[in-house]
Amino acid sequence: LEIIDTCVIGGGVVGLAIARSLAPVVNDLIVVDQAPHIGQGVSSRNSEVIHAGIYYPQDSLKARFCVEGKQLLYEYCESHKVSYQRCGKLIVANGDDEEQALAGISAKAAANDVEDLQHWGAKKLSEVEPAVAGTAALYSPSTGIVSAHELMASYLGDVEANGGFFAGSSRVVSIKIDGDGFVVEADVGTGESFLFRCRQLINSAGLGAQQVANTIDGYDKAMTPELFFCKGNYFTLQGRNPFNHLIYPVPDPSGAGLGVHATLDLGGQVKFGPDVEYQESEDYSVSEARCSEFYVAIRKYFPSLEDGALVPGYAGIRPKLQGPGDPVRDFVVQTQSDHGISGLVQLFGIESPGLTSSLAIGQYVADLLSEPELHE
Ligand SMILES: Cc1cc2nc3c(=O)[nH]c(=O)nc-3n(C[C@H](O)[C@H](O)[C@H](O)COP(=O)(O)OP(=O)(O)OC[C@H]3O[C@@H](n4cnc5c(N)ncnc54)[C@H](O)[C@@H]3O)c2cc1C
């Protein structure tokens, strides 16, 4: 039986960020993932936006990690040469009701220590973004975009530089608590398994986190929060990019998504999305039929969108803890003080802004494991 000090399950942006924080302070570390390579899960199917931290409830983990993580991420991208752009974002209102909603968003942002939002009138908006229609807008200068894959490759580089390593094609299928550690079995295909013992175990398996939790013999499964697959579909814009910033509508009051917005990637391609589609299974197909709803939503702020300009792009699935119509849920980070198992940290519901938050989550989990008494 191989003995490894610390195991992180999940080689997505969050698992890798946790691993890079832990690698310098533990004896040895492994990141295991069922996929052959890092970053094949939720982390490869998102908007790649560095969020400012505007919308999340005050004192939530989402607000805290997003605001801290954004700052850390900009510094990291700069020092580690990860491609990013601090392009800024506009939240565009049309009409009195939405303008009032902007005031609410400003107040929420201020409560989260996001103090740099600017209120723009229709004139300024049309000068800066001539293709965008709106009666007012909020400008967020600290919003940006990042290459998620470059970021993850860089995190893995940090892990490896500190003696950690990545084991792909290793699907965790069983975990047993054994004395002051865990015996983990990973299915490596070809009917074989990789069995090892570790002292510390971090479940950062994204859409698989609930399944992993439920394989832990000795963990109270009633503590596993229910998972809802919440798909977000994207359509890409054919032709020239008409925008200078990311363009968002006023978000849906349900809090399930941020509304069908226009995001730029680092190559200047415009994509619209993601919408909100709860489904029963992990299905990534983008149905052409959803296109008509996109035209309606987008034309509210981009009226010159031409028929036929949208083509199906890709879809991502949010690992949501809230079902359709339920109130917004926060990230869940379970530690010894929740489940009583020493050395075990489990993350659930790491949807947006998980990418932005990754470095802050990494630091938080490393602190939890090194000084659990501080968090009880
Ligand atoms: C549509 C959409 C848009 C988003 N937009 C943004 C955005 O613009 N900005 C932002 O900050 N965030 C955004 N997010 C959120 C962000 O993408 C996620 O929070 C982040 O990628 C989560 O990373 P992760 O490492 O937790 O999950 P993942 O990247 O999914 O990593 C988990 C890994 O665990 C592995 N795994 C699962 N089960 C097992 C098992 N049994 N054994 C071994 N390995 C296993 C998977 O293969 C996977 O690689 C968005 C999310 C979605 C869905």
C-alpha cells in the first residue's frame, strides 16, 4: 500500500489551487482525477470571467472568496505570466425598474467592499458602447477575463515544483477511514485499481463531490448536500466583436444565473450565455431550439443583433446546491468541526465564482488543515 501524506481529489481549478497552497507545507501530495488530464470538468466550461464580487450576499463565502480571490488572481496572473485582461464590465439597465435594481446592486457591492463601481447615464453608455442600448449602466472596472487553462497549467507547475504530482485516469471509487488516515481506492481503468493511504484528504471533485462523499465509509451521508445539475448554454456571435467591455443585463431576481451576457474571450470572440437549464444528468449538448430565447434576451441590450448571427457554442454545468426556484445557496466547505473526521475537507456547490475564488479557497483550505482549532 502506497503512503501519501495528502490527497486532493479533483484536478480542476479549485483542486489545483488547494494543492498548490498545500504542496509547500505537507510531506508529499497527489492530485487525482478521473480524467486523463487536468481541467476537463467544470473548469473547462465556463465564462472565464474574473468576477468583481458584486452580487453575492454579504458575509457569504462567495463574497469573501471572490473579492479576496480576484485580487490574488490579478497578482498571480501578472507574476506567473498567465493571460488575462482587466477589460471591465457594464451592467446595463433599461427602464425604471432595472435602474432601481442597479441601485440595489451598487449597495450589495459596497457591502462586499467592492467600492469602485461607477454609475453611467445613457449618454456616457452610448459614447463608450455605441452598439449597446440602455438607459443607465453600472461600470465595474475590476472585472476581467483569464485563460482558465493557462491558469490551471500554472497551478500544476507550482504543485510539481513543490514535489506534488498529478495522477490522471484515476477515478476514486471507495474511501475507508483507517486510524488517523484514509485508504483510498481509485479505478485506473483496465480493471485495475490504485490503492493508497493518506493522512489528509480533500474532496474537490466538482460535479462528482457528492458521489465521492458518499463512498466514504464512516461519513454520515445525511450531511451530503443534494446536487442539482444546472446547465448553462452558450451561443457564439458570428462576425466582428461590437463591444469594448463585458456586457451584462440586470440579473434575474431568482439568483440562479447572471442573465444571458456577452463575454469576450482573450482572442476577441464574443459568446453569449450562460442561460439556466436544470437537468437530470450531465448532458453537454446545446440545443439549437434555445436560440430564440437568446435573441430575445440579447436584443434588449444589443438591438442590432442580426438574425442568424448566433451559433450554438458549448455548455457547462453548475454543481448547484439550490434546486429550481430555491433561494441562493453559498459554497459549502465541510471540515472536521462539521463531520468529526480529522484530516477531511469537502467542498460542495463550487459554482461561479469558483474560478475567480480559486486562490482564496486554496489558501483557506490550507489554513483549515494546518490550524483546525481556529475554525471550530
Ligand atoms: C456555465 C458556467 C459558467 C461559469 N462562469 C464562471 C466565471 O465566469 N467566473 C468564475 O469565477 N467562475 C465561473 N464558473 C464557476 C467555475 O467554473 C467553477 O467554480 C470552477 O471551475 C470549479 O472548479 P472545481 O475544481 O471545483 O471543479 P472541476 O473543474 O469540475 O474539477 C473537479 C474535478 O474532479 C474530477 N472528479 C469528479 N469525480 C471524481 C472521482 N470520483 N474521482 C476522481 N476525480 C473526480 C473531475 O473529473 C474534475 O476534473 C462557471 C461555471 C459554469 C458551469
